[in-house]
Amino acid sequence: MKQTISLIKADVGSVGGHTRPSTKMVETARQTVQGAIEAGTLSDGFVWFTGDDIELLMIHDRGPGDETVHGLAWQAFQEATRIAKAENLYGAGQDILKDAFTGNVHGMGPGVAELQVKLRPGESFLVFTCDKTEPGAFNLPLYLAFVDPMNSTGLILKKEMKRGFSFRVMDVHPDSGGRTITLSTPEELYDLAALLRDNHRFVVEGIYSRYAPDEQVVVATTTRLHNIAGKYTGKDDPAMITRVQGYFPAPEEITQAFTRAHYVGGDARGSHNMPLMPVTMDTPASSNFCIPMVSCLAFSLNEQGRLSEPLDYFAHPCWDYVRQKAYRKAEEMRLQGFSGPAMLPMSELEYGGITDTLDALEERFEAPE
Ligand SMILES: [Mg+2]
């Protein structure tokens, strides 16, 4: 039997700024998921938070886009919103863009990543969840993990991995209509790099095994971007599910790609370039300029659709070194203030005030004598 892994996430309010949902909000979401497990709607589930986002991981056999499962997530976010409003939290209900549920949450605000899998022996997967950054934050790590043998030696050790992978990449330009392109590696890796270098415009939506073409390895929460293409103006804190082991990269190959603490768009006011810091689950956004964050939970999944306990990958002491590195990189960039690469290009600035300022200055420019 195929199992479906559904990850649905939303920011529906947080304590004292864009920090973290309140304990009561998370507990309510947890009770909603637990109730669905007891009712048999889900075979299992897990709830946590990353910065201001509540993450709902749900396992079932209903397939992607199922109305009952999406309705359950909608209900969980509605209840958490009610609490956030009662507690007068910041941004209460911010990712709930519609009033009424109409079958699934696509286009309604929450981010969705869903993967239907025919279980392999030892089926294992990782869930990466980010806060204070954009979907393109995964571009470099996914390139390194699935394309580069300097990062993933499995590409030369496993004949199944040597066959390569296909990347489906989405164009998130407001005029693109959410169009996608599929590129196959290793033949087209330079073409892939040419797209993925632009984190603001091109983002990885999914990755497929070429050894087992029906098998999707990675799915990312670009679903929301699809639905609001044409009016996308800001950051969507991304999340992704990646299957690991066997003929897919090992978890340590995928997490290795995050040791660079590479610079991504996001942080304070979603307007800067800052390093992506690996953090443990349930980490609030940092008070120091909202450094972009990523957490990673590993799970095993059995034939009954039951999850193992989560392994919090970035809780291991070796990641303390990467966190220090990320902070040093952040400090260097912040010393640069507003100048040059410290801030995003004008097309990406979410907070419109600077546009008004430049418009006002426009008429004061004088032509040369
Ligand atoms: Mg967020």
C-alpha cells in the first residue's frame, strides 16, 4: 500500500513579533492531529514549530490533495488563529488568506508539500523547515546533494545514484504563471546551475530518481507559489521532504550541504542577505536581525503508516560549529548595514517604503548641463 506524507505549514501568529507561536497554539494544533489519529483519518502525525511557523506532518493513505486531510490542517490553523487573536499575538491569522475552506488548502495561504511513496525496506525521510527565508534557500543544498560528488560521494559509489536525477524547477517571477522546467543531471547540470543561481526567481519544486523514474525523492512547498503566481511579491518560508538512503542520497550527504551556512534572502523585514543557520526543532526566530533558520527532522516510516520518533538532526554537537560559523558570517554582513549585497535587490524588497522614497526623489533629479 502507498503511504502519503503530507507537510502543511502556516504562520498564524507569534509572541512579541515574528518569533514563535505560543505554547497554547502549538498544543491545540497537536490535539487536532492527535484526534485525527485516534479517529483513523491519519495513521500518524507530528507537530512542531520553526520560528513563527507551525508545522503539521501527517501520514495517511488518502493520497495528496485529500479534502479530509487538508480540512484537518485548515481546522488546526483556524483554532490556532483563534488563540493567537485572543492572546493578541503578532500577525494573528497572517497566512490564512481565505475565509472558508473549499476542499483543500492550495492557494489559501498555508504551504504544502506532499509525497506519495511505495515503501522501501527501511523507508527513511528528512523534513527540512525554514523560517525567515525564501524557497530558493534550498537551491544550493539540493544542487550539492544531488549533483556534486565533492559533496555526495554516493554519486560515485552507488550505480543507481550515478544514473542521476531529474529536477523540476519553477519560475516564480510574477509574470511566469508558475511555469516549470525539468532538467536531467548529470547531462544538464550546467543548465541547472544557470537557473538555480537565481534564488529569487527559480526554485526547485521536486526531484525524481532516474534509476526509478516513478519515484519522487524531494518535494518542496512551492505549491503556494503556484497558486499566487502573478501576484507573488514576498518570501514564503519554505519546507521540503526528502527521501534518503538506498538509491537516494544518504541523510548525511543532504545535511552536509547545509554546513556552508550559505547566504540566502530573508531575515529582518525579508529584505536582506544573511546566512542560513541550522537549528534544532522548536527554535524561535533570533532576536538578532532574524537570522534565516533551517531545522531538519529524520523519520522512519513503517507499513502501517506509523512514524518513528523524530531524530533532530541539527541538535548534534557538530552543528554548534556551523551555528558559530553562521553567526560570524551574519555579523560580517550586518557590519555592512544597508550597503550593496547586505540588502536584497530593489525588485525583492518586501516593504514598499523605499519605492516611495525613490519615486519622490525622481522629480528632483536634474539633467546634466
Ligand atoms: Mg515564518
